[in-house]
Amino acid sequence: MICAFRYRFSAAHFYHQTSWSFAQNQETFGKCFTEYGHGHDYIVDVMVENQSSEIEVIDQALKDVVSKIDHQHLNFVFAEFKERVPTTENLAQFILKEMKSVLENKKAEVQIKHLRLFENPSIWVELSQ
């Protein structure tokens, strides 16, 4: 059995490569390369094998991670995205790493099987382990 947890959050970002010129960034990333960026209302799903004894811990861990990201500008707030482009794929990897860290700190013995991050209803990424 798989248990799933879903949370919504909003975050802003922009795409850029620091080693590229302004023109090259603009040509490559188009509207996603702006001074202030743009935002999304994300949905994150985390799926674990049935861990009934750990459900509250898993739920709280995801709440902790989401609250850290919610209403933040990814490029400005997180060192991870100062140099790395905060694509949906990279953000999903960041969330997975943060979830693992929080669960480890809570000494929860939980294996995350899937993490799915929706940028919008038709664009998402799924990480499986």
C-alpha cells in the first residue's frame, strides 16, 4: 500500500545562467528570464510505502519543507538556486533532499517512493526511488 501526502505552495523564480550574457539568457529562457521572475502555484505529492506508525511524522516533515519554500523567491532565498536554474526538476530534487533531511532528523524510518511536483496541471516531474 502507498500513502500519499499533498500540499500546495507558491514560489517565484527566474531562469538564468550566470556564465551567460544577458542576450544569451534572454534568447534561451525568453519570458522566464526577467529581473524579478515569475511565480507558480505548485502542488507536491509525496508517496511512501504504508508506514502507519509514521504518518504524522511524514505529514509534519512535508509541512516543514513546504513552509520553508512557500511564498519565497527561490533564486534569492536558497543558496541551492543562486547558481543552479530552479526548474521544476531541480526544485523537485531540492524538496526530496530536504524531506530526507527532515525525516532523518526526526529519526523516522521512512522510504519515500515517489515525489511528484506540479508546476501547473499540465507540467510536472516525478522522482522515483
